[in-house]
Amino acid sequence: MSTDRIKEIEDEIADLKARWPAHSAPPSMWQKLEELEHELEKAKAANVKGHPPRDY
């Protein structure tokens, strides 16, 4: 993945956190955050190694 995609994911995470309620965030927001963080981790690993990591 490219650095552009990494930036997009980071922007999505920042947007989600900006909308995060002070109390009692809904489970769907937690799930989306976890998905984005996982995708970001994969994108960064692929960017470092030059190819996408395997999902086991």
C-alpha cells in the first residue's frame, strides 16, 4: 500500500476520534476504530517491506 493510503487511514481514524462521544461510545464506533487500526498496521507493514503482509 502506498503512503497515500496510510494517510487516508490516519485521517479516517482522526475523524472517528473527533466524533467520539465523551461517554458511552457505541460498539459500532469501537469496531470501526479497531478495523481502521488493523488496516493501518497492515498498510505500514506493507509499505516497509514493499509487499502486503500475509493474513494467517
